[in-house]
Amino acid sequence: QSGYALMDRLCIMAAMTNLSSPLSVRTDAQSIWFLGDVHGDIAHVIAELTAACKRGKAPAAVIFLGDIEADRPFAAIAAEVARAGGGTEAWFIHGNHDSDQPAFARNLFDEAGAERNLHGRVVEIAGVRIAGLGGVFEKEVWHPEVNAGTPLWSNFADFAANQRRELDWGDADAARGRLLKHRTSIFFETYETLFDLAADILVLHEAPACHPHGFAVLDELAEAMGVARMFHGHHHDCRDYQVADPAVSGVGYRGISDLSGACVRKGAEDDARQHRPGH
């Protein structure tokens, strides 16, 4: 990205940190919490919300950054969040593990509560325009480092239609598993849709280029959308990006960060010396 684009992002980020953002409304940094991969357990989220609510400091919204592994419809999770936070809204993007089981995908994509999915759109939450891109890059669909210029499949519908024609349905379980896996892949059409929109914050499961296992196309997306800050999950780490890109925050495994990137709750693996790529 250009130096001017980076400076613009840094100026907006600094304004947000000082609680006087150039957004549509004045926004408190703690009005939105970003939740690192919870992997089926939100007890820590409920505990933090309950404590914050008692102090009169509960956030207006929380955003799950993927790998929720929802064992019930997201509407039920959102209702529990709202009770704990005295009305806190819950939103999400999906991660790669959200298609590990049919129930996980069904509870996010097909059941009541799917309207809280930020993937592929921009929603104003607590006065902040939040854009979401869930999932991960897969070489069978689109992987910027493998088939950058020629995504193999533009959207899930076309991919699924082809797979239904081509797969060996003699092994129906394997065929269904292949389709299920790519419910959480990033398709170029979604990326392209976001590219033409504007937002203040971009939430991702994959990481941008400042992470050792990140992707420059996500920085390009952020620049095109004019976002001030990016938040990502997936890698279970909370790296120091102050030199590489201070406008990015990685939220660790079961960690929580606020709108300025400050730590609300430390991730369970944040002290680990070694971080494995993509969980």
C-alpha cells in the first residue's frame, strides 16, 4: 500500500484510540469487542460481559472472528450474549473450522440468526461501519499465492453445482464432506463485492500480510475500502504489529480486544513462544 494510504489509516486509528473518531458518530473504544477463535466455548465471553455490565461498561456489540464451532443456532448464542451484557449485540464471521461438522455450518448459515453474519457485507454497528470477510483461502477454489490471477471458482454456488455433477456420489459421505469444507472458503466474488464498498473496520479470519502467514490481497482490500483498522483471528496469536502495520490487530485464541486494539482479555496462548500457523 502507498505511504499516503498508510498515513490516512494511522490518523483515523489514532483518532479512534482517543475516542474522537471521524466516523458517523462519536464512538467509545470499548463499544465493540472483537473475539478471537472461541472453538465452541464462550464461557470467557459471558464472564467478561457479565463483569463489564455490572460496572456499567458492557460493549454495544461483540464480533466473533471465526472458528466459533457453534453447537446451537447463532440466535441462541446471541441471546446469551445479550443477557450477559444487558443488551450487547453479537455478530460474526466464520472460520475454517466452522465447516468441520454439518451442525456447525447449519447453526451459522442456515438457522435463525444468520442475519448476524457480516461475511461479504458492510453493517453499521455502534456507529462504526464494519465489513466482514470470513473463511480461508483454499487452492481448490482461490489461493492468492497459487492461482492469484485466475480463481478456479468465483462463487460457492457454481463450485457446488460443478461438484454435484463431477463427484463420485458412490461415496456420498466424502462428496458431501468436500462440499461442506468449502462453505468456509473465500470465493473471489465475495472479495470483489467488498472491494467496491467503504467501511471503517474490516474483520477477517485470515490475516493480512503483516503476519508471517498472511496475504497481501487483504491489505489491498482494506486500502480499497478505506478502512482504519483490521482485526483477524485464525492463528491463535496476538503479535506486535507496531512496526509492520499498527493498523492491524490479531486477536488470540479466546482473547478479546476492543475497537482501539487494546486487550480486554488476554488470549489463552498469548504467552506461547512459538505460534503455529492457521488453526
